[in-house]
Amino acid sequence: MILQSVKMAWEAITSNKMRSFLTMLGIIIGVVALVVLVSLVNGATGAVTSEITALGNDMVTVNVRDDKGSPIRLEDMDEIASLEAVGEAAPSGSLNATAKFGYSDVAVSLYGTTPAYYNIQGLNLKYGRFLKTADIENASYVAVLAYNTAEELFGKADVVGEQLTIAGRSFLVVGVLEEDTSLFASMIGGYSAYAPFTVESRMADEPYVTTLSVSPNGNTDETENQVESYMLTRFHQDEDAFRLMNMSSISDAMSTVTGTLSLLLGGIAAISLLVGGIGIMNIMLVSVTERTKEIGIRKAIGAGKKSIMMQFLIEALMVSLMGCLLGLALSWLILEIVTVIAKTIAFSMSIGVVLLAVGFASAIGLIFGLYPANKAANKHPIEALRYEG
Amino acid sequence: MASGNPIISMTDITKVYTVGGEEVRALDGANLTIREGEFVSIIGPSGSGKSTLMNIIGCLDVADSGEYILDGQSIEQYSEEELARIRNKKIGFIFQNFNLLSRMSALANVELPLIYQRMHLNERKEKAKQALDRVGLTDRSNHKPAELSGGQQQRVAIARALATNPAILLADEPTGNLDSKTGEDIIALFHELHRAGDTIVLITHNEQIASKAQRRIRILDGKVSEVGV
Ligand SMILES: Nc1ncnc2c1ncn2[C@@H]1O[C@H](COP(=O)(O)OP(=O)(O)OP(=O)(O)O)[C@@H](O)[C@H]1O
Ligand SMILES: [Mg+2]
């Protein structure tokens, strides 16, 4: 019987293609809105979160705002590193300056740090070496360049052994990092270089450590706790004297934002689906009236209430599901195009959102088909037969 | 011939319509018995209650009072769903204006009552073809109603009524929309079906057609009376 109802519904839908399509349009638009918006948010979130994890792994960063008379010195880094849950610790002072080589110059962020920084940040070398302990102790004017910095300044990447000036001082290039192709790097942009902390702090006229990062030894939460209590002890229990940050707190905050965002956008899309459902109900009601005679004939030759009900309900369901399928196809197309345009992010429909769309569309087809179908099923056979449309 | 089992047995059937506060007694204590294999014609002036009677016989409507037994079953406390099943299995309707579904082919129209019996495809097609064959329309089975003449459309409707092998065929002025020649052909078809054993109730205005039936019943103001037994 269901098969027959499907067949009948199909005949009814195809016998008035334009109208059926227009009825579906509401659902199509709703589904496209739902799927595309949710997929875009998910795609962007996924890309950014994986960047964050890849980039900052699980380091904890501390920013000192007020040293309360007991500033952190370079020597204190060992003490911090010796905390049980801390792996390594490195300062990262920074200053903005102009780097020059020959006639070319570029604005760089110069980070003053120690060898531990390499592992904490998860950096990778392409050429040469990173900073050494001896460089720090001797306050040598040596620098490690980011790949893009080297390319921009020298027009090539393999520049180990070359001399350049940063903020007017001459530096020897000892290493070049691997190219950072991540989305994050392309979003933040900029050029960076790394020098010994002792050199950078002298140039910036900031002898103390104001920013430092540590890598965890085991559990990141534990690391955070220990670093926090260390800082609290140091800064007279003043929580506002410093700020603690880790990547997971950033990505948590981010996923809260994107979660809210996709809920909001999904909600808007759901409303447009609802409007599509009302469109279906509207047309179904017209269709039931138009087909009063047909209903009368079917009843006269033995169709029961249930069969008529089923026929119209399935018709509504099919219109809505066909709209849903078309909407999914269109969404897929749109996402492919966006992926091509966005280049770095691959947007795709998750099974979850597809199921959500199908579920929502069927629910809407059923709910908004119920009233017209019921109206059809309850027509009195004789009156229906008499109807002249 | 009139000695078969009663298929229809009505006692004191009344149907009253109230329009604008005024009562119209469409059927007023009608009594009627129709036996298996009979060919009964019902005549009466317009508004006398013929269609009302037929709708009640065909279970499209229920009487306000009285007893109606169809094929041994008392039709009183049935639900709509059950009445639909009875119409499907026991009744074959033929209407003045054919009442075919215009979107479907002749064959599909004939199949329709069988679909509601949940009959399987092959058997259904077979039965529908047989029915079309009986009314002589095998070669038109794929035509849509609009592609058929009035007489042919009425034949399709008759085939549809025959397809389920009903206990009784009910025809309400089946020739009303046809020219007299075509009408005669249709009446001839009914006589042929009657000879083959079908039970037929035929409503008509036409005295001449009525007179050819084996038995004649007259309705006047909702009251039924036998003519010239
Ligand atoms: N749904 C209805 N509401 C009110 N009155 C009705 C209804 N159906 C029939 N009637 C009345 O019942 C009476 C019998 O009607 P019916 O249709 O049975 O007549 P008929 O004999 O078939 O007439 P005709 O030969 O014109 O078809 C008429 O007076 C009609 O007005
Ligand atoms: Mg009538």
C-alpha cells in the first residue's frame, strides 16, 4: 500500500511540475541555508582549531603585567623549569624593528629567547641551527629567521652565514626555520626573527622577563596550576599581576563562540525551513480542494480514510524530501565552490548535518501534511463526488 | 430466475435531509429486496429519491432509520473504514458522468479498486485486463479518459466496477450523458452482463430502457413500489 501511495504521490507531483517545484523551493532554500551555514562554521572552526593544536601544541604562556618589585629574571627560568609539571621554560621578549640587507628592508618582530623556545613552540629548522646557550651567555649578535623573512630580505631561503642589520645592529644569520604554511600563519602574517634574550632585552631596554612560555611535563592542567601558584607566591597573591594563557583555553573559548554561532545560524535556517513547511501546507490544502472529486471517486470505489490520508501525507512528505535532496545537492555545490575560493579550508557536509536536514525536512513534511491529509480523508464521499471544480 | 438468495434487503429505510429548517424526506419507509442474478430497474421523477436510495444501497451513505442487510451483513453499526471495505468488495458503481481519474490510463483506472484490495501486481493486471476485455476495450487500455469517447469512458467505468467481482452493480443513469445510440449499446452490455450472472440495479429516467429490465421498481416521494409484477 505504501508503494502504491508513493506511486500515486509521484504521479500527483509530476503532473504539476512547476507548482511542485515552487512548493519545494521553500524547503530547498531552508535546507541550503541550514547545511551551508552550519558546514561553513564547522569547516572554519575545524580548520582553526586544528591549526591551534598543531601550532601551539600545549604550551602555557604567562604575561607579567605588574612585577611588584620582584621581576622575573633570566636566571629564574631554571627555577620555573624545575617545577615538577613543567618541561621547559623560555622567555620571549619581543620588539618590532626594521631588518635590512643591502637595499631591501622589512619590518620584523624580533623575539628574544633561549634554546628551550624551539621545543616549547614546536618550531622546525630548515637550514643551520637554532640559538645555543653560549649565544645567550655571550649575548652574541646571531639571529634565526623565519622562512618568509629570509625570502623577503634575501630573495632566497638558504642564507645561513649572511649578515643583516636589525634596528641598526648587525646580526649573523645562524639558522632559517621551515616555511609555515598554516592557515594561522597566513592569517596573522608578518615576519619574525629570533635572537638571544640577552641581546633583545638590551635593545628593547627591558632587562626582565615579561612574557614566558613553558611546555608541560605530563598534564597541561597540572602545569597551569603549578605555574599559577608559583606566580601567585612571587607576586604577593595578586591574581591581576599576571595573566596565564594556554592554547586549550583559547580553543575552548573559540568553540564556545562557534557553537553559539552555528546554533544561531542553524536556528535561522530552521525558521526558513518552517516557512517552507507552511508553503507545503498551503499548496496541499489547495490541492486537496482541487482534487475533491478524485477523493470522492477513490472513496466510492473503496478507498478508506487511512488510504486517502496516507496518499496525501506521503505526497507532502515526498515534496519535502525531494526539496531536501535538491537542497543537499545545491549545498554540496556551493560548498565545493566556496572551498575552491577559500583555497586553504576544505568545507564539506558532515553526515550529522545531512541527517539533521533530512530529519527536519521529513518532520516538516509530516507535520504540515497532516492537516491537509486529514481534511482529504474526512471528506464525505457523496459530497466529494458532487464537487465540480 | 428471481429465486436466488437476497443480496439486498431493506426494511423501512428512511433518509431525511434538513435544509434551511425544512425536512425533505428523500426516502420515506422504503422496502426493497433484490436477489442474486436479478436485473432491476428503478424509475421515478427527478427528486424522488433514486440517487439517495442507490447511495444507501452502495454504502456511500447510511440511512437515518430502518434495516439494511447487504449480502447477509447488516449495515448499521459500521465505521467509515468498514463501509469503505464493503464498497470495495461488494459494490460496483457506475455513474452518469463516468467519474474516471483523468490522469490515469483506462487500465490504471480499472486497477484502482484492486489496489485498494492490496492485490498483487500480476494478479491485478490480469483481472483488470479481463474486465476491460469483458466490455470490449482491450485495445484501448493505455488511453487516458480524455482520449476516449463517452461510450468508451462509460465502458471503462463498467470494467472498473466489474474488476472486483462485486455482489452487485449499481448504475445511476449510466446513459444520461450519452447519445441514444451509444446508450443502447451500454444497455445491451448490461443485459449481456446480466446473462452472464451479474446482479444489476439500474436507475433511469427512460421508460423504454426500464421496461426491458427483468423487474421494475418505481419511486415516488421517497416511497418504493413494484411495477407490474
Ligand atoms: N445532500 C442533500 N442535502 C439536502 N437535500 C438533499 C441532498 N441530497 C438529496 N436531497 C434531496 O433529496 C431528494 C431526493 O434526491 P435524489 O438525488 O435522491 O433524487 P433523484 O431521484 O436521484 O433525482 P434525479 O433523477 O434528478 O437524479 C431531493 O428532493 C433532493 O433535494
Ligand atoms: Mg439522481
